[in-house]
Amino acid sequence: MVLLLSVIVIVALGVATVAGLGTRIVQQYEQGVVFRFGRVRPEIRQPGLAMIVPMIDRMHKVNLQIVTMPVPAQEGITRDNVTVKVDAVVYFNVIDPVQAIVKVQDYEFAVAQVAQTSLRSIIGKSELDDLLSNRERLNQGLELMIDSPALGWGIHIDRVEIKDVALPEPMKRSMSRQAEAERERRARVIAADGELQASYKLAEAGSKMTESPAALQLRLLETVVEVAAEKNSTLVLPFPVELLRFLEKSTPSQAAGRSANGSAESTPGPTH
């Protein structure tokens, strides 16, 4: 009886040991690829508890999460002969665990190398202005270049983003001077446009005042009041030419009137 119990205990321990060696836990974000005698089993082990045959099967767990891979800065010459350094970031995930394990030795390293070569190619095909202002189109082109070989490895490229474009210091100074000159040009254009509009209004006002000298005199009085409000000790009054002309026209007529009145008074009346 004791011998039988011992055998049962030994068998139970052996079964437990074998079961423990053949038990695997697959996480929710993983899938398991099982190799039996070096050949891939068709069944992909889903998340949860997975059983394999000890000493015969071997399981590779593949992470299906989106991987964020920074691409080191790549130096290149743009199409307009400017030396730049551009770095990027690639977001990808595994969609076929079997191909990711069988087709390529290290899919992360392979994606990194393709991303670097594709980034250098994009730099050579683009101009500096595109790298600085038209990144959306470059991101799409870079994504297509990386996604083409990655699909054969069971990898899906989610998106690619260009992070930074490093320029040489002389180029930065040149661009700064260019931007400053552009702002100065705009300021001069705006000032000239304002002067032109003001000249139109002044010409229109001058025409109106020429037609009415009284309005010109009122404007002169307003100017005197504004200048006097500044508490100046010396006040210079400009005398408009139009007002002089007005006075010249009115003065001869008044003088002629006074002469006519004087002649009428000095003429003796008729004698009776």
C-alpha cells in the first residue's frame, strides 16, 4: 500500500512537472508562434493560457503593440545644395507574427535601417523650403517608402513624422537676414500705401478749401487753438496764399467804392 501511494505521488509530481514545463502565459497584447521540431505550427496561440509539448515545442511571443522608434539624425544634401540634419520617428506594429519571426531575423532592426535609408533619400529629393514648411507631404512619402518592404515582414507602418531639421549656422543667419529684410519691405510698403491714401485725402480737402476760403480760415483758427494749447512761448502763424488772394480780390473793390463815394461828395451841386 505504501509502495502504491509512493508511485502515485511520483507520477503526480511528474505530471505536474511536465504540465508546468509545457504551460505558457500569453499576454493580451501578444500572440504566440509555436515551433515543433523547427517547423512553424499553423495555430497561433492567442492571449491566455497556452499549452505546448515540453522538450519538443518552442514558443516565440510577438508583441502586437505599436512601437515608437526614433530615427537618428541623418545628414544629407538637399536638392538645392544645402547640408541639413533631419531626424524622425516611426510608429509601427506587427500584423503577422509568423512573417515577423520567419521572414526577418530582427524586424525592429530591419525597420530602423529602412527608415534611415529612406530618410536620407527623402533629404536628397527635397528642397530646403519643403523640409521646413511642407512636412506633411514628406511624411506621407517617407511612410510609403518604409511601408513597402515592411509589409513583406508582417509589419504595418502606422505613420512617420519628421521631428527636426538642423541647419548650419551660416544658413540660419542668412535666413534670419532674409526674414528681417522681408519684414522691412512689408513695413515700407504699408507706410507708402498709407502716405498715398493720405495724399488723396489731403488733395480732396485742399480742393474743398480752395472753393471756400472761409473754410480755410476756420481750419487756420483750429490750428492756432491746437498749437496754443501746448503752452508755447512763441507762436508762428502761417498765412495761407489762398487767403491773401481772397483779400487782394476784395481790397480793390472796397478801395474803388470809397473813391466813388468821395467823388460824389466833392462834386458841387447845381446852382439855382
